[in-house]
Amino acid sequence: EQAEAVVVQEEADEAAEEAERQRQKVMDGTPCTPENFAAWRARFEADMNAINPPDDSAQQPTGRSYFANTSEALAALEISAEQEAADAAAALEALEAKASGGGGGGG
């Protein structure tokens, strides 16, 4: 029993030492200074832009500007439709006048 306790204690000590070695690995890396971070960030952003090029989402309209532009476009379409309807009505009247007024050369 005492031998088992010694073995268990040795395993616990080894696990603690391994955990300490892992912690030291993390701490032994390159220190994070503003210069190191700036260099890393520049490389990171270049890599990310190469993988996924930025879109023009910053240039996309806001909801308010989209609504305003859409409203203006709809108003222009309504005016255009009204003008086309007026032109069609005038053309129809001209055809009716021509047909009823003097086209009687039938025989």
C-alpha cells in the first residue's frame, strides 16, 4: 500500500511538472510589444485580404438612404408612368379622330 502511495505521488508530481513545462512554453514565446503586434497585425491583415478580399460593404447605403433613394426612384417611375399613360391616351384620341373624321374612302 505504501508503494502504491509513492507511485501515485510520483505520478502527481510528474503531472505537475508537465503542467509547469507547458506553462513555461507559453511564457517563453515572443513578447508582445507594440512593434511586434503591429508587424503581426500587418501580416495577418494581408493574409486575410488575400484569402477573403474586402467588399465594398462600407460603401453600401444605410437603410435610411436606401429608403430615400427608393422613394425618389418610385416617384420618378410614377411620373414616367403617368406621362406614358397621357401619351397613349393622346395617341388613341388621334387614332379615333382619324378613324371617325375622314377616313371614309371605302366604297
